[in-house]
Amino acid sequence: MNTNKNVDKLFELRNTILTRYDNLSKRLQQVARYILDNSNNVAMETATSIAEKLKIPPSTLIRFANEFGFSGFNELKQIFRQHYIESTSSYTERARLLRSTHEGIPEDPEEILKISSTVNIQALNQLQSNISNEQLLSAINLLKNAENIYIIGVRRSFSLAIYTNYALRHLGLKSHLIDGLGGMYKEEFNLCTKKDVLISISYASYAEEVLDIIDYGVTVGIKQICITDSQVSPLVAFSDVNFIIKEALLNGFKSQIASMSLIQTLIISLALDIAKTDVT
């Protein structure tokens, strides 16, 4: 029952290795170069095969892991392995990888439902702790005063973007889904102005299409709201309001429950705000 902390752990580990690289022995530098340049190999190969490739004793890999606070090389490998499984686009292949690399994973549907419910409750509790009223009010203020609202989310985030567009239109707001039909992502966005707002939704590994739209929005000066998974996400850098969501993770499959809960919170709050304005 893991929440999605693996991306942060992998980023931190790679950054720590780079920072300390010059102070490592030549042997450990050799291991560091291999780990930084061959993430997928580290995830799937055995310590013995990696040692043979590098022509070093397996104990060097253990020493390297100890140097960075791990009890052994297998513990270090687990960070790369989990990231590799999560980034595999084929769900069937992801399940095969899980079967080959994990023991005791739940397979009975009823057990999967129980665990899924538990980890999603944990993610929702974390959402409450991580999102402040000030963030919500800032986002609502931007949306209600926007002349147009543009929304982009691709691949796994596409369903969230579709719902956001659907809900905003039911509020009578000028909402536009950037769906890239015919590859025309920028063309769907090139009429935006400073009076508009962009909502971008993307999680690691971050979609290039979303990053391109964000960059274009920066040149225009459009206000930006992002929904993402890390403070070091490239979506955060240029956002006026950012929501960091830690979705539940079960057997390599990420949930969308927390993200949907946030979006529905914004929609309901926005609806009440608009209704209050209409009454007055």
C-alpha cells in the first residue's frame, strides 16, 4: 500500500548522487555513472549482472548503496524498479512486471478492492492536509474572473481535463479543452490573452504537450493553475496557483480519486460563489 512518493525519491537520489559525485572514489564514481545513465537496467538487472558488466566485485555495489544510506543494493534498486513499473504504458505489461518482481501481491478482486479503498482514503486524508483554503480561494478567484478558461491534460490526465471542461461549461463559463485534435495543440491555444486562465494537469513523467502549452502561456502572460504531483514538477515553476496531489498507488497503478476530489471541490465552490454573486 504505497502512495506516490517514488518519483520524489528517485529525483532526490539522482540529485544526491550528482551532488556528491566528485567526492566519491573512482570505483564508486564508476557505479554512479552506470546508475545515472542506465535507470532501466538498474531496475531489472541483478546486482551480479551489473557487477559483471562493470567488472567490479558485487561488494562494491553494496558499498555504493551504503554510501547513500541504503542497507543494501537491492533496497536502492527498488526505487528504480518501482519507477520503471509505473512508467510502463501497457497495463498488461505492468502487471507482468509486478508478477515477476514482487511476491505476495494481492490478486483476488475483493482483496484488491479493500486495499484500493484503504490507500485512496489515505490519499484523500493527505489531500486535506496539503491543500490550503488560500490556494482554493486563489484558484476560484482566477477562474471566476477569467474571460476564457483553457484546460489541458493528456494520456492519464485526459479524463480529468474532460471532466473539468464539462463541469465549467455547466457553470456557464467559457471553457475550452485543448485536446490536440489533428496535433493542433498550440493552434487551439493561440488566441489566449492575459485575461484568460490555463489549467494544466500532468504527473510524472510530465507530458511534453502540456509543457509546450505552459511555455506558450508564459510568453502571453496568461494566469496559470496547475495540478501535479511534486514541488519540483516543471508545471509548478510558472503557475500562479499549484496543487500538489499525492495519488494512491496500488500494484503500480495510480488512482485519480484525490485529483477528482480537488477538481470537484473547485467546481462546487465556484458554483456557490457565482450563485451568491447572482443573488446580490
